[in-house]
Amino acid sequence: MLTLEGKTCIITGAASGIGEQTAIIFDSLGAKVLALDIDGERGRRLQKNSRSGRITFKRIDLTNRAQLREFDRWAEKNLERVDALINNAIVPRRNSVLDASLEEWDDEIALSLTASFLLSRLAAKKMIAKKVRGKIILISAVQAWIPLHSSFSYSVVKGGMISMAKSLAVDLGAHGISVTAVMPGPIYTSLGSGVEDAPPSLDRKAATLLGRMGRRAEVANLLAFLASDLNSFMTGNTILIDGGRSISRKPDPDEVANGFLKDPKSDHHSG
């Protein structure tokens, strides 16, 4: 039986989208969840709505190095152990190499790569100290392999997260820590909390072999397996969860290709 009972899991970007659903499912499976996000209102609501009381929200701007250092000091004193880390936070900007600003580039690097590096190091040290055979998971995207137009910085950092997962796996395997990159494809993450189903018209146009958009719960269920003890002999893997989008040869619907579904406060993955 899949369970996360007794595990402490850190999830970034946990106030909305895939991160929010992952926190809810991990909570339901018995995990203590430390939910990190910049959105204080949504994060506090997530904590309040936890029936078990096992979700703790902590507001942090992961692009801010001073706040990351402060969190590192807080975790050293307050986190007894870490069993799983989900590096999920992202803001999917639309820009091409011709118009991407240096500020946008720096923010993408800081959020997806620098924060993931620092949090992974923190989690790994906790795991090693407690002899925990832990799990580190980095949420990439199918755009790392098949970029949309005008998604330059987003696609680049998502590719970097795949390389980071492989390198972490090499460094940490001797300690029994497994590392995985997960690549969501066209996943419908709601623009309003609690809305799960995509509009039927968007499902019909989805560029997948299964004939619909994916749902955030489907990604969260995969992450629950990867964070559990059932995942015992996988590391350095890149797992695609895209409904066959990468081999369908179908054109993306305008809502995905042009970013109409993008919510600036969510972690929408439009593969």
C-alpha cells in the first residue's frame, strides 16, 4: 500500500497548481508537509484547510538568496529530518532569445536552478545525518525536450533541472538517496483553487495521444510514489508524464501555445 506515514516532505511552489495538489495528497497519505511559496495568502489557506494539521506553510521568495540563507538556518534548528524534497516552484515566462531581459533570465535561473541546488544540498545533508534513504525530485517539463516558441528561459532552466537531477544522483547514490527528474507535459492546473477539470473544448484540442489535458492530481500521484518506500531502485531517471504529447505530432492548441492559460501566481506546466 502506498503510504508516506511518518515522512517529512518539503514542497516548493506549494500554494497553487501541481505543488498545491501534491501537498494535499502527501498530507492525505500521512506525510508531514513543509509547504514553501511566495504567495502567503494561498499558502496560509493551504495550511488552514489541512484536516490533519500536518501541513505547515512557510513564506519564502526562492529567488532571494538572503531568504534562502535564512531558511537554511531555520531548517538547521527546526527540521529534525527530511525524507523527500520536491523542487517544483516555477514562473513560466514567455520570452524568446531576442526579447528576454537579463532580469527575467536571472529570475528563472535563481528560482529553478539556484534554489533547487541549495534546497537539495540542505535536504541531502539532513538525510545523510539521519541515515535516511531519501528522495529528491526536480520538476522539469516536456519543454526541456520540445520547446514552445517564445519560451526560451523557461525551456533552458527546465533542461538544466534534468542535468542537475543526474548529477545529484551520481553524488548522492552512495548515501542511498535517489534523485529523479519529472517532466510534465500539457497539465491543466486551475486558475482558481479547487477547479480541477479542464474545459471540454480544451481537452478535445489537447495535443496528446490520450485525447485530453493531464490533471495536476495525476502528477501528484506520481510524485507520491516517487517519494514513497515503494520507489526503491530508481535514481538518475527522467520520467515523462505527458499523455503521449512528445510523440503525438499534433499541434498545441492556442491556449497552450500562446500561453493563454498562464496564471502568474501558479506553477502551470504547459508542455
